[in-house]
Amino acid sequence: LDILPVTGDFDHDVDVDQSDFGHLQACLTAQGIAQTDPACADALLDADDDVDVIDLNTFLACFAGPNQPTPPACP
């Protein structure tokens, strides 16, 4: 059984929760400020090279909490 990746599930435990937010938070830059840390490559949730409010909003669309399925709006 293959488990599909979940947007925002940075710790790969099949939910999007506070521990995943901690990773995103550590990777936040600002609009137009490139995130160059290789450990943050997975936090680039849109097509550009920064981790900004657009990436945050994508993450929040998937945030559900520990052991909870992601909402239907999660891309």
C-alpha cells in the first residue's frame, strides 16, 4: 500500500499539524526573498523561490491537526 504525500506534511506522519507548522515557520522568508536552505526545499509550496504568505495559505488549507485527515480544499 503506497501512501500518497500530503501537502504540508513535512514530517511524513500523514497529517498536517503543529509540528509541520514549526518546519514551515522556520523556513518563512518574505515575498521576493528566496529561500535557499536545502532543508526548506519542501516548504516551497508554490511556483516561486520564496516561502511567503502564499505558501502559508496553501499550508493552512491543509492544516487539520494531529491524526486528522486533510480538508477537501487541500491541494
